[in-house]
Amino acid sequence: MNRFLLPLGVFVLLAVFLGIGLTLNPREVPSPLIDKPAPAFTLQQLHAPGKSLSAVDLKGQVWLLNVWASWCVSCREEHPLLVELGRANVVPIYGLNYKDKPEAAMAWLGEMGNPYKASIVDADGRVGIDYGVYGVPETFVIDREGIVRYKQIGPVTPQALKEKILPLVRKLQG
Amino acid sequence: MRRGLLSCLWLIASAASGADTDAQLEPRMNRLAAELRCLVCQNQSLADSNAELAVDLKNQVREMMRAGKSDDEIKTYLTDRYGDFVLYRPPVRTTTWLLWAGPFVLLAGGGVVLVRVLRRRQASLVVAEAQIETSGANLDRARSLLAETPTDQRP
């Protein structure tokens, strides 16, 4: 009896570890930016070329930075939710139009609705790199002091919005 | 016309010189990029990947090399943005010691088990031999029994 105890223990341990491994999503790489200052940027606005917007301009309020592009398929999936959130006026959403053509981007917003206070144009993806963007769409929650508090990788789901993003926004605004 | 020709020449010259510095950079860039993970296609290195982000990041690495940054500075730049995950060889930390020490712990554990099994087997062999020795008398009897085969069974 005793001689089976050790292999059984090893097996159970292995099964537990593999089981935990199955529940993890390898696509979600934890961002080192959490609780760090949001990287600075100064970029042209999509709807007002020649007018720029900086991260510094947005200090003093809790805001969302949503990385999107007209070529991004999953952005289509999350967009109605963002439009709804924009209408509810809970938190200002700013868009980072990532590696996109302005005409295509504007046509896309015309079709899907524009939830953004402003979208800024990151044509060469440089600011995207500063924010550690690797899978569009991504959404950052940034607090009054300009600290990144949360990063959603992939589309914002109703569940993530209800359970993570909105409670966090309320807490930060509170 | 002449101006056109001149600017054309200038373009060729600058392209050539650009290619020259790139050719010097390229081996170093590839060596570094082979140690960096592509975040889009996670089982490929940055050097092997043609994903758009990988191309952008390689351009960024080239640019930083041209600006005279060291490999370590470039790695820090990337880990500040993408985390230790971009490194195929993550640094030893409290969160990664199991990753680094794990294989050696397993090897040592396997060695301990092997030694114990071998010792036990050795011990049981010794016991078996001792039994054979003590039963020497039985052996003699067996031999004598074999020698005197019953006569009625002879052909």
C-alpha cells in the first residue's frame, strides 16, 4: 500500500498543476505598466488633424484608453459595448487609432458609431509599443494622477466591463 | 536635368551607405532578436517572426542600436513595456526561481529515488545469496537425486 503512496502523490500534484495550466490564457501577458505612470504621448487627433493631444492634457480625470483600428476584427466585437459606455457618460474614452489609415478609421467610426472623446493617430505604432500593445484591441484604465491601473487585453467583454472595469473606475473616481 | 541626376546620385549614395550600416548592424540585431520572444506568435523569436509587431520591434531595436544603445539597454526598454515575457531567458527572481531550479530539483529527486531503489535491490540480492549458501545441504541432495535416476525409466 505504502509503495503506491508516493507515485499517487506525484500524479495528483502533476494533475493539479496541469489543471491550473489549462485555465490560464497564454495570450494574456501581464503588463509591467500596471501601477506605473502611463507613457507620455503627443499625437495628432483623428478628427482634427493639426490639433494634438498629450497624455498630460488628460490628467485630473479617470479615463480609458482604447487601442483600436479599422482593420481589427475583434474591435468590431467590442465596439457596440464602448458606444453604449460612451453614451452612459460614466468615464471618458479616448481612442488610440493604431497603425491605421485616417480615412479608413473615420469611415469605420461613421459606420460603427464614435464613443471616443477624441481619437489620436498612432500611424507608425510607436506609442503602441510604449504601451506594450501586442494584440489590438486593448483597453487601459488610467487614474487621475496618470497611473495605469488596469489593462484589458483583447476585446472588452460585458463581463469584464461589469466585474472589473466599471467597479475600478468608480473606485478611482470615488 | 543636371539637378535631377545629382539628386538621383545622392539618393543612390545615401541608400548605399544606409545599407552598409544596416549590414553591420544586422548580425547583432539578429543575435539579440533570437533571444526575444514575439508576443503575437508566442513560440517564435522576434528574429524568426514576420508578424507586423515583430517587424516594428526589430526596426525599433535597429534604431536603438544605431543610436548606440547597448543590448542590455534595449532589453530593458522592451521589458519595461512588455514584461519579462519577451525574454527567452528570464532573470532569476523570487517569482522565477522555481523555473530555474525546478529541473535540478527534479534531477536530484530522481537521483535519490534511484539510489534508494538500487540499495534495496542490492540488499535483497545479498539475502537471496545467503539463502542459497545456507541451503548448500539441499543442493547436495538435489545433485545426488539427479545422479541416481530410477532404472525403470532407462530406455
